[in-house]
Amino acid sequence: MTVAPAAPLAHVFIGRFDLAVPLPVVLVGAAAVVAASFGLVYLLPPREGAKPRRGPRVPHAVVVLLQSLAVVFVAFLVLVAITGRQSPVLNAAVIAFWVLTIPLLPLAHLLCGGMYEVASPFALAARLVTSGASARRREHPAVDRLGYWPAVLFLLLLFWFELAFKPVPDTPALFGALAVLYIVFQVAMGALLGEAWFRGGEIFQAVTSLASSIAWLALVRDDDGFVRLRRGFDMDRFLPDLPGRQALITLWLAGVLADGVRVTPIWQAITKAAGDFSASLGQLGSGARTLNLGDLALDSAEILATWAAFGVFFWIFTWLAATLSRRSPAEVAKVVAPSLIPIALAYLLAHNLTQVLVIGPMMWSAAGAGAQAATFMLTQNASHLSPPVIFAIEVGAIVLGHVAAVVIAHGRIARVEPDPALAVSADLGWLAAMLVYTATSLWVIAQNITTGD
């Protein structure tokens, strides 16, 4: 296996290499594993749904500790972003948020779900402002009508800031100012509408709820306001069926892979064809703060196009599964959409792995360093990583995520479809989606690291 000149992998340079076997063989093998998992779920004995248990009460000191850590972290982000060094790679707040928090916060909720909901600094502030009244308002008709759509809007803005509108991640002070506005808005909405707002209106609670829905351990507030530790799988515990749920899941899935799409031959051809148009849009600003309007337009189009492609793909295979099971597509969509969550989490790990390993340590090591020293640190961090090992971890994560998706989809379909023959038909329709998702995602990931294939 020969190492070739460096090329970007998930935001950073760590080098390219030749696969020991052709990439198509890797794709076929991964698809075979996912397909085999479909057969295995039928070999396992049927499991009855576990009855919900109250679970042991979590000590109040633990809850206070989680809330304190959340408040300190948010204060750290704002203060360091606004008052710290204004070079993004030298600003600890920028690294802590864009490099570490975005991928690691949802992934941490695989270990124990509900941690963010319990620790939410915005919900805590709303309780303080309203003297606890917001905590007593668990439901609100307006919030139920909005569903997850506010979170969809905020997630779209988050991806746009990260991938297209570069002044936000590249200008720590601007990032800090937007963070203050977000804090004020969330606290005000929580105080006005109660804690029901945060379920679908606060982006970090919405995203961590997606991850929490497939966690075996979870922290949950009971009707009396006490936090309890629940055991067992219950997707509906954190993810009620509200308007916008499918849009939120497909957007999250698309956003994770959006900047990976730009290195594929398809998008490069589109970029080349649109070159004259994008160049004609010109620039705003000057010097280091120049904003290329052509790049902004192309990057924005890429985010929307990727989301649209995932959405169309989702509904095509939903229609296929619905046709095979003789049910409506809307009904099947509600059932199968949550099965995309482990796929999104697998992409999140695979796509951000090198960014976390290479740029993440800069949060501490770059303190007081100059730009030249920081560049040397990044190069050193990248040189310690093995491209073949990284690719193997990515492949393993994606395949495991798709296997989990197959199992989850099977379990959810079996719950709502009493006819075994129709349930198998729906499973087969959705399995086709899993196989195409597997091959496509691995192909996108491989563009950045493998040569020749």
C-alpha cells in the first residue's frame, strides 16, 4: 500500500493511498453485509416490547453538575469568541464549537440519551426568568403545530454558516455575536411558550434527541420533574411524531455529507460548468475578509441540492415500501424515517473523524502560538494518522450504522404491520434504500482518500 501526496479528508489533509482491493469490491462487500443483516433479523427470536419503567432517580447533584457544565461551556464560547484571538485556528471557542461540539455532542448521546435535554442552559435560563413557570408548561398548541420546523430552519442556517457563509466560522467575534442572539431568542421563546418549545425549536436539543432515540441508557424527566435513568430502547421517548420530523432527519443526513459531495466528479462537473456564471458574481470586501459571491452561491446550492436529493431519494423508496405493503407513503414515512438516524450518526463520525483528531487538539496546544507554529502543529497532527486505518474506521462505522438502520426499520415496520407477508414486502423495499445508501455514502467518503478507483 503506497502513500501518495496529501489530499483533503473530511476537512483536513492526511494523505491518499491505494486500496488493497478496488473500491467497487469494498462497496459490494459492504452492501453484502447490510443485506445479510436483513436475513439475520428474521433468524432472531421475536421480542416483545418492554414495558416502560420509571427507573432510579438521578441524584440532584448530578443534574446540577450537568447544568453547570453546560452554562460554563456556553459562556466560554461567547467570551472567548468575542474577546479571544480573531484567527479561527487560534481561537479555542471556534475550535470547540465547529470542530468538536458539532460531531461529538450528538455522538455522546449514543452512550446516554437525554443528557442535553436535562442540562439545557436555555431551558434553565427560561425557568429562572419565569420563576419556574416555563417548566410547568409542558405542552402548547402553537408548538405542536410548528413541530420540528423551527429546528429545521436553524439546522439549515447552521450548515450554511459552516459550509457556505464562511465569515461566521472565520470571524470568531461574529460567531460570538450570533451566539448571543441565539441565546436571547431561545430563552425568550422558552419563557413565552414553555419547555415544549425546546423540543422542536432549539436545534441542539432537537439533534441530540435524534441521537438519544437509539440510546439504551437515557436521562428522562418524569411528570413530577425528577430526572430518572431509563434502560431499554424506546425511539418515541425523545422523538414524538410531530410536523417536520422527516425533514429534520433528511436535512441532518444531507448536511453531514454536503461538503463531501463537492469532491465527487458529479459536483466538480457542475462547478466547472457554472464557472463563468459564478465568476461573474464578483466579491464583497477586501483582503482577508473577502467574500467570494460565486463560491457562496455554489456552496449554498450544494447544501440545498444535497438535501433535495436525499429527500427525493427518501420518498422514492418510501413509496416503494408503501406499494409493496399496500399502505400510504405518508404512513410508511413516519415508520421508516427514524431508521435513518444511525446512518446519520455513522456519517457524522466518519466525516468528522480526521477533523476532530487533527484540529481538535489545537484548542489547547495552539494557545499563544503564532500562525506559522499553528500550521506546523496541524501538519504534525495529520502526519500521525494513517489513511488506511482512517478509511477502515470510516467503512466500519458506515456499515455498522446501516446494519442498525435495517434492524430498526424491521422492528418499527413489524410493530405497525400485523400481516407478516406485507411486513416482509415493506422490509424488502426499504432494504433497497439501505443498499443504495451504503454504496453511495462509501463512494462519497472514498473520494477524499483513495486514488485511482
